[in-house]
Amino acid sequence: MIAVFLGLKATGVYSTILYLINALQIPIRSIMRVGTSLVAKYWKEKDMEKMNELYIKVSSISLIISLYTFMLVWINIDHIIFYLPKDFKIAGITFLIFMIGKMIDMYFGLNGIIFITSKKYKYDIIFTAILLVAVYFMNLYLIPKFDILGAAISTSFAIIFYNVGRLIFVWKLYGLQPFEFNQFKIIALFGLILVMFEILPIFDIHPILYTILNSLIITILFIGGIILFKFNLDLNGYINKITFKLLKKEYISK
């Protein structure tokens, strides 16, 4: 639809943004592959308690990954666009709008797996049909009016509606939900870091060096903050396990 309304240049810009966002989703896809086998196991055992525990754990780690990867790109977006042609000037805001929908999609990721592996999987056809129809008609209106930004708005809105719909369906039907209080602390930390970067002055250094420095600060503040304040105990456990293995390896080598 972008190619029809706007031409191949706009299609190329939009495709590049999609490739970038798909790259950011690679860690989540790996988690979902592991989660799928566990969901099937818990359905077979009818163990809804473990299912809900898995749902919360996967959603929490997906939240961390999606917020972290978003910040790495968004805070450095001007320096990334700096190396791209002039047609990519709109890429920044388009990425932001599209990524809002994708972050919600990543957070609710296991919700879809729970849905399609349940006995009510046929209802997913209804949600998918609504998604397709919504995107199509919103694109008809928004693409001619806002260019590729319109496509991002329509797709992001439809993805959010799609995931919230499936969330409510699974919640009402099976009593499964992905929320825990620490997730809101993680979101608050994310918001504080974004505000901090908005307030901080921009230093006149090479864009690549500036991007590396920003990424290092984001990692220390966000990932370090989550570990320090124990917002995600699974992440703390994973870090401790890696540290123990490294120390053990170092001790044995000596």
C-alpha cells in the first residue's frame, strides 16, 4: 500500500525501519521458542499455576529487553539517521510510533502462544481478521495523509488492539495475566532515563563515539539499576550464575 500511494522510495525507507525493528525482536523470538514447549507441557498437565508463573516471567524479561533495545536506538536515532540519505528524516518518528506497538507486542508475546495452543485457538481467527481489516482501512486513510508515518500509526494501533483483545480473552477465560508490581518499577526507571537524556546537553563529539558512550550509559543505568534494585530476580539469578561460572573457571585455571 505504501508503494501504491507513495512510491518505491518511501517503501525502501519503511522496509529499512521494519528490518531494524525485526532485528531488535531476535532475543524475544528465542525466548518464545523456549516458552512454546513449556506452554504445551503445562496445558497437557493442566498446571495453570505454573503457566501463569511462566507468563509473568517471560513478560517481565521481554519488557526489559524491549525497553532496553528501544532506548539504544531511540536515544541514538539522530546519529543513526545522520549516516542515511535525506529521505530518512521521517524515520525517527516513524520508528517511535511503530516501536510502541511492537514493544507491547513483545511484552504480551507469550499471550499469543497461550491462546493458539489452548482449546479456544479458533477464536484467534476473529482477532486476526479484525487486525487485517483495521490495518487496511486505517492505511487507506492515514498513508495518503501522513506518508509512512500513517502506516506506522495504523499498524501500531492495530497491534495494540490485537494484543489487548487477546490479553482480555485469555485473562477472562483462563485467569492468566502477565502483570507484577516490579514491572511498573522497570517502566519508571525507563522513563527516568529517557527524561535524563532529554535534559542532558548534547556534546560535540564524533557521532559513533557519542553513540557508544550513550549505549554504555544506558546499559549501566538501566540494566545495572534493575540488577541493583532487584526489579527482576530471574535476571539477578542469571547474572549470579554467569559470575559464579566465570569465577569457578578462573579458579580452576589457576
